[in-house]
Amino acid sequence: MMNGNKIIVHTLIKTKDGYLVTKRSKLETTFPEYWDIPGGLAEYGELPREAVIRETKEEVGLDIVPTSVIHEDSNLDKSKNLIFIRLVYLCELKSRIDDIILQEEEHSEYRFINSLEELKNEKISPFLIEVFNNL
């Protein structure tokens, strides 16, 4: 029997300079030093839209408005007896882009890109490749 589901949310923020991507710190346990986008687990009782707003504020210091879900994937972690559901929201910025403050334990740098070609020869989170392929 399943123990339940965990919801992972991510934000893809489009600006005039391109899409915001962040590099995971080398301290991260999954995909250290991979390019990614801000996100994390929804807390118990938290709606996914609320979680993406909170996680974006915590990780990069930005206020956003989620506009639509642009990606979903799910996987079963048999060792934890959990299903992880990932939702990626396309988001608009409420704060100024120069308000970015990285949460250093989680991210070491950020960039604005228009395509993943700009990250050639870098490590990129697998789901992010799928997200950009579907833009």
C-alpha cells in the first residue's frame, strides 16, 4: 500500500532577459552543481500554487504570480513507498529582477537564458531539458 504522494513544485520565470535558471550548490544531495530552476516540496496542507510562491521567495528572494502549469511528471520511489509529482509553473514576476538573493546552501549562481544551448557542456537537471523542449 502507498504511503502517499509528495508534490514538488518549480517556477519558470520569463523576463525580458530570458528564463531564470539556478545552479544547485555542491552541498545538494540530488543533482549537485546541476542547472535547475527554483523549487521544492510542498508542505503538508499547502496548495501547490502557494508552495511555488513560497519556494521562489525562499530560494531566490523573488515575488511571483503563477500563471499556468507547463510541465508535469511523476515517479514512484519504491524505497520510500511514495509517488513524487512534479509541477512546473510558468510565472510572472511581481518584484524587480535585481531583487534576486540566492539561498546559498541551495544555489551557487544564476543566469538568464533563452535556450539550453547557452548551458552547453554544463550539467542540466533531466526534467529541465524536457521543460525547455516543450516551450
